[in-house]
Amino acid sequence: MTASFLRLKTRLISHFNFKKTTATVNKTFKTSPGSPYPMGAKLKHDGVNFSIFSRHATSVELLIYSSADSLEPIQVIHLENDIHKTFYSWHVHLHELPPRIWYTWRMDGPDCAAESGFSFDKEKHLLDPLARVVSDKLWNRSKACLPGDNGHTAMRSQVVDQSYDWEGDTPFSFKSENAILYELHVGGFTRNKSANVKNPGTFSALIEKIPYLKALGITHVELLPVMAFDEQDIPRGTAALGLKNYWGYSTHSFFSPHPGYCVTPDKGTHLKEFRDLVKALHKAEIGVVMDVVFNHTSEAGADGPVINFRGIGSDIFYHLDEHDKSKYRDYTGCGNTVNANHPVVANFIISCLEYWVREMHVDGFRFDLASALARGQNGEVLKDPPILWGIELSEQLAKTKLIAEAWDAAGLYQVGSFPGYRWGEWNGKYRDSMRSFIRGDKGLIAEVATRLCASSDLYKQQDRLPINSINFITCHDGFTLNDLVSYNHNHNLANGEDNRDGGDHNISYNCGAEGETNDLHILELRKKQAKNSIAILLLSQGVPMLLAGDEVLNTQNGNNNGYCQNNELTWLDWSLTEKNADMLLFVQQMIALRKRHPALMRRRFLTGEVVPGRHIPDIQWHGIQLGAPQWLDFESRVLGFTLAALKDDEADLHVILNMSDDELAMQLPIVGERKWHLAINTAMDSAQGTLKPENQNPIEGDGYLVQAKSVLVFEGR
């Protein structure tokens, strides 16, 4: 069967199913007991099988709606304990029910919250936890926080036909050591008018920007949460300002793409629109990593809304207080913590991840507050958490990139000790060390050298690899790169929390003035420091991650916690691609330099031993004097290193990092018969300071004058 025929068949089926749905909205459907497997809503040849898990429910109802915003159900099916329940699964089959129909669940059960942690409410409408498509068109969070019927303001799940023509696409195969991650917000990347896209803030709009991503040179996008989340999950004072949850760290439906990123969510096109994005990125040879939030849900604490998990079984899905189970343990700072190592929950999480890989072709996951998943059912830290090992050992996830934010909000910090071997870790120690060094802090030479070499002190002794270190200097959480060199303090008043929110440990330096300035000397220093940050990041062993917009010096005006700012404060200003074209060119050239040097992307740790066939060590360290690194000089802010090529056609590298305030005359080492060519100089403008190999001239003499606060890279050929 040809691909074109399959596409035509898919379109015809979709058209037929839409017509069929609209023609039967006033019909009631014949039911039969159905099957407990698979869980969720499964479209079959003669209708739809529904199945949902609840261990302690005593009464269950399924409600069917003709549209996402219809207020009254067209049918309510009461499930009988003796007919529709198998062990802990409630199930029913609706004959001739077509796709695109919407539904909710209602459950009743024991009322003993303090003793058993139950939150049953027979009038509360619940989302299917395995729903592939959800709608929040009617959603009112405050109504879901109160007891009683919220049918007119609840979210809905949809029955979907999951067929899709992938046109031969498969998950992206790419060596981790060659990866360059680019963290971006799907909505904010294209919502500014300057983005000039057809449907701003959507998966579709991001497809239009793929040529930009390709030209930049990154290999993977790391998408901030795109699983369906609650935009109304926001502090009251912040909500009073008309703000919403922007970042998306408030998931409620882990199998559904976020409706807010879809062009036609009312039609249930979530799966198609996300798959179209993945397929288009893969065609451009760009991988997709999803930021996932399994540490907590949008249901918050005891006073939070009942959306799905609380109304089905709080005692299973959440960590509850040992003495008063109506209270939720909070290791995440978000009101609740998912009980990830309960067998039912662990199975749910692993099945979800496998679904996104198998059915959506996702290439990797970054786990928010991943250390919360290392906690046992009483909150204790487990040495070998079943959920984390289950993810690592899953055959379906074997080629999937796994990245942990290796800490939680209750003080558990596991950078360098996160359970498992395959997991990459957001290296917070790398971030802090490099920020301090670039700022000009003294006494960091040995620390910086270790971080440049993929933090071997954290990973090598545990038989891990350089790829376990995910290096970054900025991310969504904190200052942008522009703001890191422009502000000493947070400026978060717009968030409505009196500037109390956001971290204070910024390790930033405003270069002489707080915020905007017309001082040319300060502006020049800021740009140079931004270039230094990008250069050092891309010259480090391990896997680099860039924050979207840093390549054009995007600003948030000193706000280091833009989680609630779905507006021009956080949206990428595309006019900066012209205004700061020199910075964009610099980042493109730094990425290109990294890609042409396998020695910067080593699979194994550097050893200092001689490279076979080259007669020089894989790395040599220098200070102001060649071969004399100032490891114990607590005043030094200068470090150099020479990196031997791995291949005959690869150039050697000599790098000088001068974060001091002094201009220095530095010697260049002798490397056989090769000559040094200047490739990068952050003290010069991009037209002169970033040179492609064909535009480089050999350096005459054995030294070079290195300006203060600058990074130089020489290629030896």
C-alpha cells in the first residue's frame, strides 16, 4: 500500500468519522460489559471500550457529550459492580459510538479522608487519566476546588482515532555526545507579532521556524511542558492581575498534548498537530526532547481542585501525611507529590513515556524535579527507586535520551549521584561555577577545569560518561543570558508577589549599571560577557544546552521567574535577530566550531595521556605561562588548554580563558608542524572574531595579546 494511498485513506476516514459523529449526537448507545484492557478509551470496529482504574470506588458513571462545550450529556451510563468491574478496573463498551465524542467520569466511594486519604465526590466530573485529547474550554479551576457538581465547568476527554501517516518517520537516532540542546517554550517562541507566523503560539507556528533552528545549528529542541496543563494554576494574587500559568509545570493529562498549543483543539486535532511538528523536525534532522512533570500534578494540595487522580484514588497517586491522610506531603513546592514508586503509579508513568516514544516519536525526556521520583511511599529517599530503574531498563525507551533535574524542592540534591547510569543530569554545579568564573570571581581555576572536562569528579568514579553532564549557564528558570550580564537583582514585581518569588542566587553581574543603559562601555562589556558564556559552554565536554533567545540577547527586563508572564515580557522578540545579528552570527559560528571538532564531543573522559599517532597528550593545561596552570593561585582568573585532535583531518585546539581585568601577552604552544589560526576572539566583533577555517590566516610568532574578559580559540592545522 503506497504512502499517498494511506494519506488519502486517513483523510477519508477522518472526514467520515466527523460526519458520523455530528449525525449521531442525539442518539443513545447500546452498552455491554466491555473489557478492563486496555485502559482508557479504545476505539474499536463496533464502538468504543472504556476502562478506568479505581481501587476503592463504590459507584462509577460515564457521561457522553456531543461536543467539548455542550453543557448536558447525551447519555449517562451507570456501571454496575457485578457487571462492569474486574478487580480494580471499571469498564463498559458503547456500541456504534464514533470517534470525536467527548466524555467525563463520576465516582463515589468511602468518605474517610483523614483515615484513608480518599477524595471521592459523586458529583465531581473527572478526566480520564489516559485521555489522548482533552479540552479546557469550559474549565473553571475554582469550581473544581469546591464540593459538588461542576459539570458545566469541567474539562472533557475525547475519544480519538489515533491513526496517522508518519511517512516512514521514526524516532531520531543521534549520538548523545554530539547533541546540542536548545530549550524553548512552544508558545512563547512564536507569539510575538514579530514572529510573523500564521498561528502564533502553536505547534504549527514552530514548524515555520524550523529553518531558523536549522541555520542556528542545534541538534535537539527541548520543549518546555507540552502535556496538557492547567493555565489557571496560579497564586490568587497573581491571578488577580490577569496572569496565567505560562511555563506549563502543572500537568493534569499526561497522554494529551496541551490544547492551548493547537490551532483547532475543539476538533480534537491535538495528536495530529503535535505529530506534524515532530515529523517536520525529524525531516530537518532535529530531535525532540520533552520536559515532563511527573513529580506533581495540577491538583495541588488538600484545597486544590479535583480533576482526575484525586477523585479516583488520592491514597495511591499521592504522598499523604502518615497521621492525617487528608494532608498532602509536598516535596515539590506545588502542593502535592506524585507517589511515583507505588506499582500502579510507576506503571502509569512508564506506560506514558513509552506511549510518547512509540506513538508520538519523541526522542527524549527531561524530568522536572526528578529527585522527587526517588522518594518511597513514606517520603524516604530510596537508594534504588523502582520507577527510575524501570524507566532506565524499559526496552521501548532504550534509545531514548533521559535527562534529570537531579533535585527536588525539599532539599534533596543528587547532581552526580542520581540513581541509575544512563541518566543525563542538569549540571547545576557547572552552571554555578561558570557563572562565577565569567563574572570574575577568583580562585576557581581547578574547579573550572573540572567542569570543562564534563565534571569527571561527579561522574567518572561511578562508571558514567561525559554525556551524563548536561551543561548549561542559563535556562527558563532564572535570568536570560542578556539579563545575567545586565542585572544584579531580581525585578519580579510584575508577578504580583512583591518580588519575593524567584531565586536570589543568580551569580550575575550588571557590568556597572542595573538594567537598561546608554553607556557604550557597559554595553560592550555585556555583549563580550555574553559571548564568553556561549563560547565556554560550547567548548566544554559533555552535552551543552542553550536557552532559546540567548543567541539574540532576548531580555525579560530582569524578571528571573517568568512562569506567569504569557506576554511580550517572555515572548521571543524576533526583531532582535536583526538588531543583534552579530551575536546570532557568533553563536552560529561557535556551534559550527564545536561540530567540526570531535575532540570537543568525546565519548570518554580526558586522561592527559598521549593520543596514538599524534605524540601529544589529549589535553594540556596552561596558566599565564605555558604548561603552568595556576591551580593553587587563589587570585588567578586565567586558564588555557590545548586539546589534541582525534582524527587526522581534525584541527588541534588551543583555548585561552582570560576572565581577569588585565590584557595579557600569552604564548602559543608548539604542536608539531601545525600552525595556529585564530578562530574565535570574543573581544572582537563577530565579523572579525568568528572566522570560518577558509577565512583564517596563520598566526606569525609564538604569542598573542589577549584582552581582558575574553575567550580566544585557535585551530592548529
